[in-house]
Amino acid sequence: MQWETVIGLEIHTQLATQSKIFSGAPTRFGAEPNTQACAIDLGLPGVLPVLNAEAVRLAVRFGKAIAAEVAERSVFARKNYFYPDLPKGYQISQYEFPIVGEGRVEIVLDDGTVKEIGVTRAHLEEDAGKSLHEDFHGLTGIDLNRAGTPLLEIVSEPDMRSPQEAVAYARKVHQIVRWIGISDGNMQEGSFRVDANVSVRPLGTVTFGTRAEIKNINSFRFLERAIQFEVERQIDLLEAGGRVVQETRLYDPDRDETRTMRTKEEANDYRYFPDPDLLPVEVDAALIAAATADLPELPDAMRERFREDYGIGEYDANLLTASRDLAGYFETVAQTSAEPKLAANWISGELAAALNKAGLEITASPVTASQLAGMIQRITDGTISGKIAKQVFESMWNGGGDADTVIETQGLRQITDSGAIESLIDTIIAANPGQVEQYRAGKDKVFGFFVGQVMKQSQGKANPQQVNDLLKQKLAGG
Amino acid sequence: MALDQSDVEKIAHLARLALPPAACTRYAQDLSNILALVAQMDAVDTAGVAPMAHPLHQTQRLRPDVPTEPDQRARFQAIAPQTDGGLYLVPKVIE
């Protein structure tokens, strides 16, 4: 049977505030345990939460960035459950009335097509603390520094149909939250965590299959693998005549599998109700205007503009708008060199590979945008060939200065003097009569040998087009 | 709306309260009575009436995003049953 995969994601993104959502404790990462957990975060008797204005502002920014309705009135609710890293016995979240309503984001698939993914809602809530189960015999250590950290939980529609689409969507949300400056998106530090709801159904059916929820995935690679495993598990189960049980599962990267965490029978009944300690939050037009006045051009709009202004493809435009820093770098190179397509190729090719290998962000690139633009200008004006440019790029990467300096000090200027190339060719033809004979007897492949020899003799500096033309003439004419 | 004994048992379990079986019967009766009292309000037509969150139409006050709370870990942990290296220690919660 043909199966269709259905995926929806819940993404928890930590908002970039200085203090917690309901208390004045700092949110700095990596502090000594419990040094950033105040009486409110500990849920001591008699304390009251007071909402952080910045958390509201950042949520509003997100709402506007995904073309969603921002609620004029939203309500905080208590989600009740017991766990030691949740001292109050409830998490303050939003339930019936979230601050951000329905919105949508676009993802670009590998083949360059654009797909729209619906966002159901996004709501503000507080994070819980951290439990450390490993270090103490028979005991669990609790660090409440993270308790009360502001989160925006972004819930998608079940619109994704493959692990790849789910990753593209998660990457897109990650891109947006960083782009508009509401989160650092640091996945290692837990600032961006993904839960995936996964089900399968026979292709062509309308009703959804029973879903399993995979919790707390903290990398895009694990997200893809966790969903892939889960889909295969469910299909195997169904094809063997079994049934999928609605449950929460955990992904174990070491074994590359998902495992049951809790089944629905034990699942929590959270008994949500409006939090009497907090009044409804009102967001008026003035607040929205203030929160969104400095919103930058959004990635989708920029992607389309890159396609139109610079004539590059959907796929490249998508890659180049992965972050504002990268997009800014590209624009500088494209405009300075006046060669947007070459700029796109070099950035998504050589530069991306070098950055990736060195584990560097674009902001830390040893090759600056103006250096790369300068090198591209030397390709277009014929000073160097595309092949030599790779050598120049490498030297610039290793601190050799700008392109002109590298070309001069290493003598990489392309040989375009046809007299010089001709004399090289003459020498080579004279030295290889056997190959000349073969070529003239119709063995075209030998041509490559001659090109190779000329390039070798010229240390790669001979203009490839001229070499081709002159070789053909000489070999044919004799 | 009336609650029966199994409803009370479930609520007690969710709230981690240990109730003797006899108490469950009594609470089922008491809670049902309270719900019946509140249910009288169903007689009022509230269609089109926005729920009131505060009698003076107050809305949530917002606090500027400034850290104001100093570290008081030593004071907080003085009343904790067990701590180690700054962590609160509790009975192990997973097997």
C-alpha cells in the first residue's frame, strides 16, 4: 500500500529578553545553578507574576512577520501538572485565547517549488526548570534558572508531508525568529526546541491516522531522522495488522529510534483554567505599531526581490536569504561586482563550503564581501580564469590580502597574449608527434591531452578559451 | 451537573490527594451541591456578554524588561530539605 505521511510541529522558541516573563530574575545562559531563580520563579507563597512588556512586544513582532492576526485581548491560563522542575504545580501558558492567531509561512522545497505551511497559533508561556537525573544516587537535582524564561510556542497545521518538508518548515521558523530579532535560536542552549506530531494514512484518504508526538528534538538533523524512523515504525505496524497508539515518544539519537515516553492512558489531564493572578493582556494599535515599526524586510519578500533584481533562481535566492547577515553579504558582493549570478555561485559554492568546513558564520568570514567582489571583477575583466580564481580565493581565505595583491604576489595573471600561448602550443606539438598523429587520425579524445599540457606548462594561467581555439587551429592546420 | 465517586477519585489523583473511599462519597455529594448552586446562573442569558476579568476594567500591567532580582540562593536554599552544589535535590523522578 502507498502511505502518506502527515506532520505538524510545535516549536518552542525562547524570547530574547533580559529578564523572565513574570519576574525580574535575569535569563542569562550558563549561570551557576539556581542563582537566577527568584521567589516568583520558585513559586513561594504570596508572590504574584507581573508580565514582561518585552515578551509581549516580541510575540507581536512574530505575529506580524507571519501575516497573522494579533489578538487585541489574550488570556493566560494555568496548565496543571506535577513535576519537581515546576515548583508552582502549574505552568502559566495561554490556552483558549493565544496572543497570535492563524498565520502562514512559505517553504522552498529542493526542486525550487514554494509551499505554504499554515500556523495555527502562537502563544506566550513560561519555561520549566531543568532536572538532572544522572549525578545523584537515587535523587534528582533541580536547577530552576530556566524556570520562568519566556517562550513563544508556535503551533503549525498538519501541513507537512515528508520529513524534508518538516525540516524546511522548522528551518524557516528558525530563520524568521532570528531575522526579526525575537530569539537567538540557539539550539544547543535549548532556545529552539521542536515537538513533532507524526501520523500516516493510506494515500488518497482524508481522515488522519492516529498520531504519535515526538518530544524535545533539538537539531534539524535529529528532526529529520526521528520523523523518518517514526514513519517507518508506524507503516510497519499497520502493514503487520497492528494499530498505532496515541502516545508521546522520545527520540534517541544514539540508537536512531523513538521510544515510548508515556501513553495516552497516563497522559496528563491539564485542567486548564484562566490564571486569576493575571488579567487579560490588551494589545492596541499603538503597541502593534511600536513593536513592528522597525521590522526589517522579511525573508520571503527579500527572496522574491533577489530573484527579480538579480535574476537568480528560487533555490539560490532561498539559500542566500537564510540569514540577514548572509543576505547582506550577498547584496554587497552582487552590487560591488555588478555580477549577481557569479556572486551567488561563489557564495553558495566555494564560500559556503569553506565556512562550513571551518565551522564559521558568515559574519566571521575571513574573506570580506568587498574582497570577494574584487576577485569576481578580476574574473569578468579577464585578469584571471575561473579556475585560477579558486586559488586566489584560497589565498584570500588564508589571509593573503585582497584579490589584486594575491594575483600580483603570486603571479597569477592570466596569459592572454596569443603569441605566448601559440609558442607554448608549438613546443608541445613538436614534442608529441605520436599524439598529433592520433588526433589527426580522428581520435578526438587526445585533444584533452593537449589542453592539459598547455595548462600545465602555463601553470594554469593560459586563458582557457584562447587555448582551445588556438589548439584547434594548430592541430587542424598543421 | 453531578459528580460521582469515580470523578472525585480522578480529580484527587490528578491533584495528588489521598482520599479514603468514604470521603470520596461525601465529596461527590458536596461538590455536586456546589456545582448545582453555580448552575443556577445558567438561567441567565449571557449571549453577547463579554466575560468580565476585573470589575474596574483593568488590564494586565506590563513590567519593563529589566533584571531586578539579585541572587538570593543561599536564603532560599536554607529552607530546602536537601541541596548539593547549588541544586535542589528531590527523590528521583525517573527510573
